[in-house]
Amino acid sequence: MLRSFSRANSKPNFVLKSKSWPSVGDGGGTITISLFSSAVAQNQITVTAITTTLLQKCKSLVQAKLIHQQLLVQGLYHHFTTCLISAYLTHNAPSHSISILERLTPSASVVFCWNTLIRRSLRLGFSHDVLSLFRRMLRLGCPSDHYTFPFVLKACGDLPSFRRGASVHAVLSSTGFDSNVFVCNALVSMYARCGGLGDARQMFDEMHKRGICDIVSWNSVVAAYTQSRDAKTAVELFRRMTSDLEIHPDVVSLVNVLPACASLGASLHGKQLHGFGVRRGLFEDVFFGNALMDMYAKCGMMDEANKVFERMKVKDVVSWNAMVTGYSQVGRFEEALGLFEKMREEKIELDVVTWSAVIAGYAQKGHGYEALDVFRQMQLCGSKPNVVTLVSLLSGCASIATLLQGKETHCYAIKCVLNYDWNDPGEDLMVINGLIDMYAKCKSTNVARSMFDSVAPSKRNVVTWTVMIGGYAQHGEANDALKLFSEMFQEDKSVKPNTFTICCALMACVHLAALRFGAQIHAYILRNRYESVLLFMENCLVDMYSKSGYIHAARVVFDNMQHRNSVSWTSLLNGYGMHGYGEEAIKVFDDMRTAGFVPDGITFLVVLYACSHSGMVDQGIRFFNNMHSEFGVIPGLEHYACMVDLLGRAGQFGQALKLIHSMPMEPTTIVWVALLSACRIHGNVEVGEYAADQLRELDSENDGSYTLLSNIYANARRWRDVARIRSLMKHSGVKKRPGCSWVQGKKGTATFYVGDRCHPQFEQIYELLADLIQRIKAIGYVPETNFALHDVDDEEKGDLLFEHSEKLALAYGILVSAPGVPIRITKNLRVCGDCHNAITYISLIIDHEIILRDSSRFHHFKSGSCSCRGYW
């Protein structure tokens, strides 16, 4: 063991015993005193060299402390402070290093030691410690240098903390480092990572103006815009960089800008960057190759991505993941799974990204069970899922409405991901958003709402609001969707609805035919200039206006669209069909073909629907016959159902049955319901009973089927059969939906049921309705008592018809609407035949157009006629 230090001849020399010094610590290399004693005796090594060697060779903190002790005793401490600090850091004792530093006079070597401490904390991820060390350094009056500030600024970006970063900026400006290119580059990066994109750009512009930019400066600002999802500006800055003759883009430059090209779908620019990289000899770089594959994959060019993959000599797991993810996202599952299996064969480590990519691919295509199987394999392999994995898995559960597996995933998330102190709050919210979406799509909207309410309003992001609003809208709870959409503006004005939020709200407007609310959303879109994904939103507007009874507004939106796709044309075509404008629908179909769009199965379904609801039998038959021969579209089950509906409405039951028996597939419920509905219109009991028997064989429990047959019997005055059907419904547990109509008033929407007397103005409503009925009776209206489905006398049936919900809604609409304003009524079931007849007469004696939407179509009543012309 080291015994003592002594001074001789005013030059420090170690006086060493020949006894060896046993190693202390985890073994390895016994340091013998005899070695150094011999060296000193021969004057071959100085005391400084010996002590430095001892500090470097010591194996434990205990040895470092012993040497420190002896240096203090012998008065040699100040000669070896740097070595001592290094030794303490080596043995993970930064507090001892700080204790030494705090007693030293500031110098270049002391600054170096502080930087070493700061860099160590940064490397270990202790960002708060970095800032604490920096503050201590400033308090001691130790000057920072151009190495200190980049470390500290990086810690501010890691936190991220804009406030602290700005404070450091102020300090470095006061010390004259605001012209140092390294420090300024770190500032650009810090501001970008802290969300201060504008400040990052201002810093860069100042550097550019002063002429101190280098390639790192350009790379930093391009990366800032790419990470902030401003891909357009990132690409524009890259173009400016390449025009600067003094700046030569490197591999980092290309890796930064390629994701921006992917976001924009700018495959041509991406190809140019590919060529640029090949010419510069950068293609061998694995990072460049990975970025190229990712760009091509996100642009849907998987064949190009595969060429890059095949030509890469060096591949890492990121390379394989890029290809697996790309194939999954475009739906090429065979190739994705092939690469997935090849990775296993070649013993390439499958990381969480690989597993997540396959799960996400299945989920996006609605293959939820396959996604669950892959997740089970992932667990068996011992790979731990991350937030992205769980969100993708929840999406898969939602796509197939598997509530049980969704709940199991929820439990897993609670046990392994959620509510840990070290978690990123943003990642927790991603999982919660996924859970809200899953529960809503599995029709457990109450649970979804509970989870939504569990998130503090200040913590919700636009996705939180969107998945809840969308869940309500998709599952028939449109009132709740619109109410929540309104609350979004009241509770958290910092969260702005995105395109998907607005489209979900428009979908809710469609369910309710809420034209006024939909028009307000349209105005909001125009005021806020939603330019991204505008086509998708415009298609929703066309659909909303057409299904809310304002087909002319739908046409105006369509005519003002700068770009259209097949959905745009189909939405307008469907709108004309619903309103009974068959000729206009066929003209839109012809214009669609002229514009270069090829009709598909959905297009033909809409055209056949339009022909059916306009009585255009010959045109409908022609379209059906030409689908396959002229357009290559094979008729599906829905097309046959439309044709049965078309022929049945026209009373051609022989042709309809012949078509059903010639179908290449077994007819399902929708075909027989279409036939049964036609029998109701024409009172065909025989065919109606046949269709009902077929429905019973299919175990159909649709209340509408029972109601249609009951109506057919009632119209034929076969009251025993009516009673039998109702008894059958009761014993089968099938409940008839109550008829409900709603109408827009000045102060919102009013809802009415049969015989409803709950409205505050019900006395005025009934009084006005009685007056209207008396007036139309005087001009020829006779109640169609066969629509009162009860075995009572005609006078009592007339009283029952008087209280139907659509008549009550109309009376209220007249009460609250100014003269000349259209009255818009919506009914959840098909409109009653007597009500249709009565409203036609009423339209003769009032100064309003009456627009009624039932479960089948729109009816525009004006001046004693209806747009349906009897085809409803």
C-alpha cells in the first residue's frame, strides 16, 4: 500500500516501499510499488507521471480517495486536480468532482472539467442536472465557452423547455457567443425542439444575414420544419440551400428533407434527391438508403422502395422495418409477411417497430383478428409493445367490433403503460384516444364517454374530441355528436377542429337532416380557410346538403370544387336520386364519364336507385344489362335488390320474381324486403306472403318486415292475420320502432311522436292541424283509412290518422316559420300514405314548400304535387 510522500531536493519525488499494493475493486492488474520505486530510482519517470498513472490505473473509488488523501497530505493536490476529477467521474462519483471544482480558480482547464461534467449528465439523459451544473458554474464566476452552450441548449431541447432555452440564449448573447456558428446552430435546434419554430427561423435568418451559416445551420433549420410537419417550407429551404454555391448538401441534408417529400407525396422531387445522392456517392450510406425507402413507401411506390432495398449492401433493422411498414400500409400483406418471415429466418432481431408495423397494417385494412394473432406472437417472443403497438391493436379491435379483446387490451394498457409517473403524458393520451375510439366503434358509447370525461379539458387534443364526436355520429347518436362539437368551441378554444372533426360533425348533420347546423359548419370552413384535405371536406358538404334536403346547395358546392374524384360525382348523383330527380342523376352519370371517370359498382348502385325512385324502369333495366358487357362491372347482391325494387315499384312482380330466381347467388334479406315493400305499395298479398316466408327462413328479425306484412294484411282487411303477425312479433321479441318526426324551428329542433302532447304549444298545434284538415277536406281530401292499422270504424281511423307525427311536425313548422320559408321535416320511418296525401293537399293552401325526408327518400311538396310522383 502507498505509505507516504516526501519532498527531496525541492523537487517532489515519491519515497516508495518495495511492498506491493494489492488491487482494490473488481480485480485486474495489480499495481506494484516496486515497479514505480525502480523507475524513480533510475530517474526514468517523474512524480507527475507516476501519480497520473496511479489515478488512471486505480480500480475503485476507494483507491481514488486514498490517492486524493495523500496528495492533500503532501501538498501536491493542485498539480493533479484535473486527473482527480477524471478519476472520480470514471468511478461514478460526480459529487466529489464538483466539490473539487468549486474550490478552484476559473481557468481554461477548469472550464474543460465543468464541460466534462455537463457532457456526462447530458449523455446519461439527466437534462435537469445539466442546467443545475450550468447555474452552479455561473454562480462561481466560471466563464462558459463555445462547448458549454451547445451542451446546455441541447438539454433545454431534450426537456423541452422554451423558457430555460431563452434564458440561456440571453446569457450567451451577453457573453459574446451569439456570433459563434456552433452555438447559433445549437440555438436553432433548441428553439425548434421546444416548439418555437418562428424563433428558430428568426435565428437562422440572422445567421444567414451575417454570413455565418454552415451546412449544419441549413440542416438544423430544414430538420426543424420537417419535424414541425411544415414539409412545404422544409423542401423550399432545401432548394435555397442547394442554390448556395458555398454550401454542399451532405447525407444529413438528404435524410432531413426526404421525410418532407414523403409528407407532401412529392415523389418526383424525392427521385431527384435520389439521383443527387447517387451522383455524390452517398448511396452506400445506410441512413440515406433507409430515408429513401421510407419516402418511396409513403408515396405508395413500393416497387421503387424494393429496388433501393435490394441494392443496399448494408442493411439494418430499420431498413427491414421500412419495407415491412410500407407493404403493410399499402395493403400488400403477402410481401409484408414474406419479409417478416425472412427476418425471422435470417435471425434479424425483430424490434417493436417491426411487430407494430405488421399489426398496424392489418388494423388499417380491417383485419382485426390477424392483428390480434400477430400481437400474441409478439408477446410469446418476449418483445414488449409500445404505445404505437397498443393504439394499432385497439384500432384492429375497433375495425371488427371485438369488445372483449378490446377490454383485454385496455387491461393490459392499465397494467403496463398508463398512469406511470415516468410516462410521457402525450403517449398516455394516445392510448386513451385509442380506447375511446375502440369503445365507441364497439357501440359502448357510455364507456367511451366516461373515458373522454376522465381526461381534463385542458389535456384533450383534437384527436380526443374527434374520436368521441365520430363515435356518436357513426352510431346514430347524432344529437350528442353535435352537442359535443359545440362544447369543443366553448370549453377549449385552444383546440381547433381539424378536417376529420368537421367531417364527423357533418356526418351527424346528415343523420338529423340538420341543414341549419350544417350550413353553420360550412360557414366556419370558409372563414377558417381549411386548405388541407379540402376535397374530402367538400365531398362531405355535397353529401350533407343533398341529404338535408337542399340539393341545389349541394350542386353549388360541387360546381365550385377545383378538384373532383369519383366520390364527388357519386355523392351528387346519389343526392339527385334521393330527391327523385332521375333525369338529372343520369345527366350527372354521363358528365362523370365525359370527365374521364370510370363507373364502378357503387356508381351503378346509385344510378339504379335513382331510376327506381323516379319510375324510370326502362332506363334502369338498360343500365343493369350494360353493367357487365359495357363497363366490366359484375352485378352484386345490392344491384339485384335495386332491380327487384325497381320492378316491384312498377308492379312487375312476375319480372321481379324471375330476376330473383335467376340470381347467381342466394338472395338475402335485402332482396326479399325490397319485394315485400313493393307488395305493400300495390297490395299484393300473395307475393307479400311468399316474400315474408323467405324472410322467416332466413331468420330475419327486422321489425320493418313484420310491419310491412301487417300493413299488407290491414289494407286487405284481414285483421286476424294482422293480429297473428303482431303476436308473432311479441313472441319473437321483435319490437316495432315508434314513428318519430322532427322539424327545425327558430329555437332548434322539435320532435313529435304519434299523438304527442308533450310540446308546450301542443294546443295551438292541434288547433291549427284541425283547421288544415277541414280546409283540405273541402277541396277533395279523403282520409285513407287503410293506413290506420286497427280494426275500428272509419271515423275512428280518421282520428288516429290525424295524430300521426309527420302531421304534428308540419303544423308546428307552419306555426313558427315565416311565410315563404321552406319547412323541413324528417321521419325515421317511411312516410304514411295518408300523411303523404294530406301534405300534398296542404301544400296547395299554404305559402311554404314542404321538404320531407323519410327512411327511403325525399319528398318535395309544392302547389299540390310531390317530387316523388308516387314512387316512394
